Amino acid sequence: MGIDSESDTAASIQIGPTTLGMVRIYLEGDGIDLPLDFEPEEAEEIAEELRAAAAAARKIAKKKR
């Protein structure tokens, strides 16, 4: 499966701080239990990448209308 492939897999995501000052992204789903811890600076980089991907997705969706 690639980044551009559709999937029927469902998962939930939780994001929050840990007691050690990290940012945890926690993924849970069918057969998935994945805690990912990041330094705050790394989490900010991920947030920037999410914003950029959302902007690109909006442009793609707008072209398809």
C-alpha cells in the first residue's frame, strides 16, 4: 500500500504530551497499537508537513470540481 492508495482499514489517533515532555501520537486500530513519541521540535515539523499536505489536497480537490 502506498501513500496514494485507498484503504478500508480504520484506526483512531490520539495526540498529546507525555509526562517526560515528549509529544505522543498514538495510533490504535485492528491489530495496531502504536505509540510514537517525538521531541516538541519534531512534532512541530510534523504539524507543518500536515498543513502543507492539507493545502495540497485542497488544491487537488478544487481542480476535480
